[in-house]
Amino acid sequence: MNANAIKVAVVTGGGHGIGRALCRRLAADGVSVVVADIEGDAAKTVATEIGGVAKQLDVSDEKAIIELVKTIEADVGPIDLFISNAGVGFGDGESGAISTEGGMNPIDERWTVSWNVNVMAQVYAARAVVPRMLERGRGYIINVASAAGLLSQIGDSAYSATKHASVGFTEALAIDYGDAGIKVSVVCPQAVATRLIGMEDDSGATEGGFNGNEIDGIMQAEDVANIIIDQALEGRFMILTHPQVTTYMQRKTGNYDRWVGGMRKLRRSLAGKD
Ligand SMILES: NC(=O)c1ccc[n+]([C@@H]2O[C@H](COP(=O)([O-])OP(=O)(O)OC[C@H]3O[C@@H](n4cnc5c(N)ncnc54)[C@H](O)[C@@H]3O)[C@@H](O)[C@H]2O)c1
């Protein structure tokens, strides 16, 4: 990505957490940022702070995404960068991140919302914006998935499955449209101090997420956003904000069965059974 080529960017889920930090970083780089969030007030607060544009929408509503892209391209300018960052995670059971009662999340509503927000919203955004980017012969899509989309999120089967789907969809985008000038990246972080893992924005805390069950410590949203944009500028498809994820991936692909055994052991120890 050429930093000068990005004039207009949309960030979904820009009202809080990683999305908000991405909005701040892009604005500091001189980009006109559209802060899109289901929480209209949060989007407005961030947009006011950075001199951007706020849009309230539910990313899992395809009509709303189409309207967003149409309006922004007419009123602000061609979208050079679309970051599908909005995401949700509920945990398999009432205990949140670590479910000792087993996986499979029995609550259908959680599966539906996870699919729609973590996967279909990224599909809708790409369907709305890629044809316009193809006409211009350039454009950039960044989808925020998770390390749970490469490894697994113990205690959240819906999050793990949908984040794997996000990685798979984004790989397909990169393969299908790379030759036509569309840049594509997927972001796979481990724990970040945000509301998603039960922490407050700006808490600055480095432990206590996932009900105290985070594994390798917690990064701050600002640091993560800077790494995301820096690795995007380097032209990477796979953006890994937490270096240990590379090692875990190597171990997993090197010996899948051993990796599953290791994850079972980790689950037992997190559940206090080891
Ligand atoms: N925090 C972590 O540890 C972590 C780790 C890996 C990946 N991620 C991913 O990073 C992304 C950002 O999450 P975060 O950690 O900043 O969480 P967050 O909860 O702080 O932010 C998510 C934002 O998305 C918005 N949002 C949720 N549903 C929406 C919808 N239907 N339409 C529009 N906006 C919606 C929320 O209002 C919120 O502003 C997510 O995709 C998440 O899965 C987070």
C-alpha cells in the first residue's frame, strides 16, 4: 500500500477498540476517515475527534452497506481502503471465554449474529466496493479476523468457526482480485484490551481480559492499529500483530494432531483441571 494513494478510508466498528485506534492512525496519516458503527454516538465521538465522517449502520444489513458505499463515494470520494473490522464474540457458555461445559454454543442467536457480523458483513462490503475498485484498477480491502481464525478460541466455537471463515473468504478475495490491482489483507490478532474481551476502552490494562484467562498477555489497541497499518504499508497479506502467532501456526501445520493435544491440555489448565 502506498500511503499517499489512500485518500478515503471506511472503518467499520470504528466507534470503539481496534477500529477506533485504526481511525485515529489513518486520520493522523492524512486520510479522510469514515467511522461506521452500529453505535451512532460512538461513531460521532470518534469522527468529531479526528475530523472524519460518522455513519451509523449495522454491517450485517447488506442494503445499509450498499447505501454507505454509494453515499461516501458521492459525498466524500472514491473509497481507497475499506476496513471490515466490526466483530462480535459471545463465548459458548455463561462463563464467557472459557466454557467448561463444552463447546458448540447452544444459543442459535449467537451463531446467527456471529456469522452475520464476522463473515457476511465482510462479504457484503467486498461485494459493494470491489466492482468500483475494479473500475478504477486499484483499491485496498482489509478484513479483521483473529488468531482464532488460524488457531482456535477455547470456549467460543462460534467465534472460532466464523473467524476461520473470515480468513478463508479473505484468502479467496486476495487470490481472485490481486491480479486486477486490488490489495487484500487479513488481520489475525491475539488478545487486545477492548470491550470484546471484557475490558474498557482506554483501560491501559495488560491483564484481566477473557475473565482473567488470556494466554500471552494483552496488547493495547493503539499499538495493534499501528502494526496493522505498518504491515499493510509493507504489502503483507497476513497481518500478525502478535509475533507468537507465527510460531503457533508453524507448530499447528507441522503436526496437527500434536497441536490439538496441546490445545486440549491448555483447555484443561484454563478450566483448572490440570
Ligand atoms: N480484542 C481482541 O482481543 C481481538 C482479538 C482478535 C480479533 N479481534 C477482532 O477485532 C475486531 C474489533 O474488535 P475490538 O476488539 O476492537 O472490539 P470492540 O467491541 O471494542 O469493537 C467492536 C466494534 O464493532 C461495533 N459493532 C459490533 N457489531 C456491529 C454491527 N453489527 N454493525 C456495526 N458495528 C458493529 C461495536 O459497536 C464496536 O464499536 C473484531 O472483528 C474482533 O473480532 C479482537
